[in-house]
Amino acid sequence: MEITDSIPKEFIDGLSKKIDFSNMKILETLLIEYNIPYIKRRIYDGIQILYPDIKHCKCSVVCHRASYGGEYGLLEIYGLLNEEEKENDDVVGHLDYNDVFERIKKDYEG
């Protein structure tokens, strides 16, 4: 018996599937267009955007295989949550670029 025999086939198949980073790319394009500061870096098998920077991070945006919605190319955030979201969890996932951008833009414009 091989180690992979005990791992569900759907999981193994999912590992070979490429992640769609289009939401993250559009978010980054909007941040650049509006001159909103951010840091982008690799995290696990995906991407993280930190707004406005690492030291003063108000929002971490991630898209990777283990993030909420990452398998569908959707984004997960930590920070800039509304009160209802804060009651349920520390993060919110399955967001598209517009959901995330509107939160960051609103905070940036103060």
C-alpha cells in the first residue's frame, strides 16, 4: 500500500489544478490605478497582498489552495471586516476583487 492510497483522489487531482489568480491581478491593477499603497508577496502556493504595508497592515488579502475560495480563484481577507463578519470569524473568504477593493478604497479615502 502506498501513502497516496489513503488520500482521496479528489484531493490529489486538486493539487495538480492551477489556481486562477485573475481576481488578485485585477485587485492589484486597481490598487496601482488609485495609488493605494500595498506590498505583494508569495505565500504557500499563492499570493498575498498587504495593505498598506507589512508593518501597518490593515488588510491581508490571500489567494492560495488553502484559503477560503482559493480553489476557485476567490480572495480571503483578514482585516477590514464589518461587525457581523467579526462576530463569525477572523477572516472572510470567497470574495471577488471588487468586494475587497471597495473595502480597501473606503479605508484609504478615510
